[in-house]
Amino acid sequence: MNRKVAIVGLGYAGFGTTTPDLSYREMIFEAVTKCYEDAGGIPPQAIDSFVAASEDFMEGISIADEYVPDQLGAVLKPVQSITGDGLQALASAVMQIKTGQQSIVAASAFSKVSNLSHHDHLVSYATDPVYIRPFQENPYFIAGLEMNRFLFETGATREQCAEVVVKNRYNALKNPSAHYGAKLTLEDVTEAPPLSEPLGIYDMSGHLDGSIVFLLASEERARELTDKPVWIKGIGWATDTPNLDSRLEGLGGAVYARLAAQQAYRMAGISNPFNEIDFAEIDDTFSYKELQHLEALNICGPGEAGKLLELGCFGPDGDFPVNVSGGSLGAGYLHEANGMQRLMEVVLQLREEAGPRQLPHLETGLAFAWRGVPTATGAAAILSTRV
Amino acid sequence: MRKVAIVGAGMTKFVRRALETPKELSYQASKVALDSCGLTLDDVDCIAHGTAPDAFDGLHQNGEYMVDGCGGWNKPTMRVYVGGGTGIHAVVHGWHHVASGLFDTCLVVCEEKMSSALPHAQAFFLTIFDSITERSLEPNLLWIFALEMNRYMERYGYSKEDMALAAVKIKKNGLKHPASQFSEEVTVQDVLDSEMMAYPVSRLDVSPVSDGGAAVLLASERVARRLTDKPVWIEGVGWSLDTAYWATRDLYYPRYTDTAARMAYDMAGITEPDKEIHIAEPYDPFGYKALHHLEGLQLSPRGKTVELLRDGHFDIDGNLPICPSGGLLGVGNPIAAAGTMKVCELFWQLRGEADQRQVPGNPRRGVAQSWGDLMQVSSVVVTGI
Amino acid sequence: MQDKVKVAGGTGLSAEDISSGKIFLTEDSLDCAYAWDTGVAINRYLAELKKGRIIATQCKKCRRIMLPPRLFCELCFIPCSDWQYVRDTGIVNTFSICHVHWDASRIGKDEKPHLPAVIEIDGASPGMGIMHILGEIEPEQIKIGMKVKAVWKAEEERSGSITDIIHFKPL
């Protein structure tokens, strides 16, 4: 029950705006093969259970769970899907190991968003069918509402949001699996065409295809499988109401982030995240989200994120580097695999495998994911090199 | 391993078309389950919920939409999804939450509203088939059942009458269930005379399209003992998913049920399931499926199940009563909710609270199983007192 | 015996409740369009179907000749690159006679029922079946175990789809 859990394998494939050469099942197979090799070439027969994160409409398949087992090497094995973020699938895998029934569990998520012709249209189907959808608005109006309210409540500025874009897209230049690396100026972002004001087109992440797989193991098995385990010290997830008009802290806040982080911090024994965590990969699906999430995650106080950003605190050389990978803004948005993309960077950094963007002297990192518009669901994971 | 008990259960009435929205059905089932053990939402640490294809509701990220109906507002909430098997798998998933030590209580809620889908919920099953190699043949869900049923009958020389008898017996049990969608008894002849949908499947071989919700409350041992003197323990859980290449499997035997059941029995320390289990709720969307699953659950020898059925072995007063609830055939089949309904039934039966449906002889252990995806997944829960 | 409420809600509606306007409905029809990447294995499968041939892949380890072909063997979990043509004949593993369309509407009196079947293709490993349709046969004559052969569309009508085979007929 109090078993410790480590990440012992990581594999990824795809990472392109289109990936026409492979079917999604073949793309996942490539990632899975790399993951199992990374865990000392473990045969899939030795894995106890498998969890996938998926959404039917993203894949164009009802019951996407059907097509999960083959490419994971999981035929006639315990397999389940979580319709949620990849970090929630990871949480499910952690729980399974902690029950004692399973010792080695694989968790996977992928995006083949390029196969979908109108993603915006699909997002509108996630809004309430009776009293939101009939307005027939582009669903990103919700992000516009949130951003406006967030700026109003915290005193953060439009320019600070643009600074997030500039930082993350610049960071992405050093990440070979990032697709939206660029050297932009604040004006490039603020003067770009609006999407849903105050949100402009550069404030939103671009789509990305890709597949990510993690292998998790109990402490005993982790020591056998790898000499570089990354320990999952804490994990948490939470959901606010789906009703846009009755969220606990209104549209300006991110209660889901606060609650998910509280759960993860409690489990990891963290009371002062800014001091006890070395770096973070935090959902930046939209520019303002990085700032909003930093405050909700209690990494800084209300209204402080924008100012600290301007002081360089969240840059690669700052006191608390955020989204060194480029985040979603710089790397591309992987949909159900969004949280796993954040987690992947944390694992690569902690293993000192991040190449030119490697941060020095790391021990503990945070990954946080949000499920995107129109949801209020988030998940957080604390990882450490120390057991 | 940390002990986990079911301490409360509740459900809505199963109906062809409900006035309630999916959220309202979830709320109603959850509220009854909470009331049944005297808890409020404040006592619930986390939510494990389930609902089958998003297409029924026409909602992308349906799990997010459902959250407030499930009581998941500002709580850790996760939706697990294994197609038709979701109803019981959500209980397995709830068990993960509590047995992991992360939480002390977990509300498991499953809901299905199929009537919103037009022209018919069936139409949305076209999209469960392989998008490239199968969908262009315009298959419907009945095809795969009919293909499987035909293979099963051919393998053991079973007749349409044999399969109809299973449906008749199970439906009859359902007449006593207060949530049942039905009120009339049917005969084997009625089944045989009912409209031929897809040979060998006739209309009355099939469970109906339904709306409904069901919920159970899980608690750690410490909390369970405080709440009730009759906790129903989750003794074993198992689940297994077979290959998506369904046409390459021999459909006569559900090996996914076999592996899932063995996993659950192993955890429960059961070595002779046919002797150690007193009640079974095998998944029964079709009459033949109950028999097929009994074989996979190791509760009936392969090819001998019809003989046992005829002898009354599976009747309420038989050696191994099956589907005392009335199952999907007799209560209704709101997909995910129907599976959870089976776990509710075990809870009531083992506590001796099943009213007119009560299985005699103080049953002490039961198994519930659900099935789904492309005829390829089973989830199994073993409960005992 | 406790007397607690175990069932609540689930208010049934009748067709009249809706037709009479007592219940308000919000209608929407989903418009989702996808173009799925077929990938290495299925792309070749479809290309060969267009040429009037069925192709499989063989696993180097378990020696299974697999249909539909795959880039990797899901059991041995190794890549497959051995392509092998199989015949366009096979054996009916199981079948159905279906009287409803995919959307659950009933097949009209003048229409013939659909005849779906799992067909084990000759040349593939035993049990390797694909789902397809039977034709040129009266439903009551179909038997499990019977031999069948693919009936192909004319070459110029084939598009690289599983429907390039119109149906399988008795051999």
C-alpha cells in the first residue's frame, strides 16, 4: 500500500504536425518499442497491466479502447482506457502498483489530430449541448473569457502573456522534438490577429501528432529494470464543475490546478513548492494559462506570476525554470498526451538526457496538465531522482 | 493488500427513454447510494465514473460533462472506459483508488442515456469497427453477436431453443426487480417467434436499449467497519482485453473472460470457483452470452452449460443461481449502468436485502462480470461477506 | 431486512410526451470528418486489393501468416516485413443473416438480407479470418465450413478498399 513507484522506461515517436507515414497504431508501436528497450528490453509479457488515455471523438472511433492492446504487446492482458489526460492515466497506473496487485504497468497516450479535419468544431461538441452549443460560437471564446477575467483579477498584463509565448517558443529552439520553435518579439505576439480578444492567434498552441509511453514499476522491480529510476513522489488530479458560469473561483481562477497540486504536494510532503521543487513543466495551452497555473499551483502568490516572469524567474537561467522544453506553445499541443509531454521533459531533465537545454543540479520537478477548453480538469505529478 | 468494502448501493429505474439528463440520472443513483449508508458528498474522497460511447450523447469529452452529476465537483474524478465492460470495470477502478491507500472512500457512478441518439443508438456502433478495413462494409452491432452466437451454437450443437431458454429464465428473474423496464413474462416460443434480427439472433434474445444510472460506494476497512456491520468485501478483481483483430479469434470461447476470472479468483484465493461461488451475475446482453460467459468464468464446463441450464442448476433455487437481478435482459441495458447494477445486486443479495429476489441459503460469495469493446474485454469482481 | 430505498428516479417518457411537445428537445447533428493515416501495413493491403490480390504479413518468430497484414506481430512483438500473397478463397468460420441496416432500420421487403461472415482466408494461418459479406447464395444454403471465393469489382472500379471485393460466393 505504501509502495514507492518509479518511472523506469520512456519512449516517444511521431512528433510532427502531420505523420502520414504511420498509422496511429504503428506510431504507438514505435514509441512502445523504444520504451520497453529503455527499461532494459523488458518483454511485454513481463508487464502486468496497461493504461491508455484517449477520447473517442479525437480518434473517430467509438470505444477507442478496442484498439489499444495490440501495439502495446498487451493482448489478453489487463488493459483499460482513461478518457482524460495522460497524467490521469499515469495516476491510474500509480494506483494499480500501490494496490500491490500489479508491479509493472505501462501508461500511454497519443495524438493523431492531423487526421481530424475540423478540430475547433469538435471542441464545440464538448460544450453543454443545451445552453452553450446553440450559440454556435468558436469554442475558444471560452479562453478569451478566461483570459480577460484572469487579467482583470490579478493585474497581469497582455504583455506578460505575450512574454510567455516569446519565452516558450524560444526555449523550443533547443528541443529537437518541438515543432513551433521561433524567435519572436513581444510585438509579434500582441499585434498578431486576434482569435477571441484579448487572446491572439499566437497565444494558443498549435497541434501536434505524437505518441508517448511510460513504464512504471514498484521499487523492487524498478531497481532490477533500470539504474536511473525517476520516482513519482506525488500525484494528484481534480475537476471543477463543467458549467462555465458556476466555477468555484469563476473563470479567472484554476481551482482544478490548486486541488490537484495540493493532493500531489501532500503525497510528496512538499509545503513550499517554490523552494522544494527545482523546475516545472506547466500547461501553457494558452499563454495566460502558464501564469494562471503558476499561481494556482502555489509556486507564486496571486498576481505575482507575470511580474516574476518579467524578472526572468521562469527562464532557463532563472530561479524556477518553467517549460524549458518549449511547453505546448513551443513544442505543439498533443491533446490527450499533453500531460505526458510535460512529464516527458521532467523525466529527461532529471535523467540528464535533455541535451542542449539540460538544466544543472536537478532533484525534483513538477509536471502539470490541463484538459483544455472547455474543461476544468487538471493533473499534477511530482518527480524526483531521490526515492 | 488493503481491504476494500462496498458499503452502499443505489440505482435509478431503467427505462426506454428517461426524462432525466445523463447528469440527473447519475445524481439520482449517487444520491440513493449515499443515503443507503448515511453519507453525504462531503464524506466522499474521490469519484470513479463511467459511461459508454460519447457518441450516444453527442458529446466530446463526455466524462468532463458528467462530472457535476457524479458529485465529482472539486474532487479527484476519473472516468474509466472499456466499452460495454465499463459498468463493472468502474468498480475495479474504484477499488484501485481505495486499495492504493490514496483514498478512504470512492463513489463509483455509471450512467447511460441511449435514447438521445437518433435515429437509434445502434447507428453509433458502426463507428466501433475498424475505420479502414471494416466500416465500409456497413456492419452493425448485431453482426458480431450473431457471428459469435452462431459459432458457439455450431461448436456444441446448441439450438435456438437452448439459447432462448437462457433469455427466458433470466428475464423472469427481472420481473421482481423494482428497477426493471419490463412487466411481462415471455416463453421460449415467444423468443423463437419474435422478429428475426440477424440469424441466429431474434428480437427477444437481445436486451433492450435503456436509460439509467447505478452507483456503489467503496470504503477502506477502517471506514467500512464504522459505517456498517454488513460490509460486502471486494475479494478479487480481474480484467483482460483480447486482440482488436477479432475475426482472427475463435469466437466460441471467451478467453478474455477466462483470463480476467482467473486473475480475480487468484486474488480472492478461489481454487474451485464452481463450488466456492454462490451467486453469479455474468454479463447477459444476449441470452447466449450469459452461458458463454459462465464457461469463461469457470462456473460451467465447456459445452455442458445448456444441460445444466435445463436441469435448473442456474435457477434462483439451484446450485448456482445466475442473474438473480434479472440481468440486462430482465432489468434493462443502459450499458455502463447495467454492469454496475450487477454489483449492486451482489451487494443486496449478500446482505440478505434483495427482497423478493433473495437467493435462499444465505449466499456468502458472488461474482459479477461485464464484457465489451469488440467482444474482447471482461472485467470481473468477486465479492464476499 | 432493511426497508431502504434502493431505486429512485428514471422517469420514463412515452412517444406521446415528445410528439405532443410536452418535452423540449435540443437537436444537433454531429459533423466530424476524419482522414485516417492507413500506415505501412494497411496501405499496402489496400494497394494490393486495388490490384485484385490479398496480401498478408508473416511473423519471423511465430510463423503466423497474418490478415489483415501488420507492421508488427502483436504476440511476439517484433516488426514484420515478410509480405506474402494469400489466395482469394477461404472457409466460412461463422455467418449471420441480418435483417437490419447499420442504423437499425429494417431491411425492406424487396431487399435481400445482409450476409456477413468471418472468412478464414486460404494461405493465411488457420483461424486468420476477415469479416466480409457473402453473396450469390440463398441464405438457407450457407453452412459453417463451406468454401467460398472472392468476387472482385472490375479493375477500373477498384479504389483500394475492402469493398474492392464485392462479396464472397460459394466455390
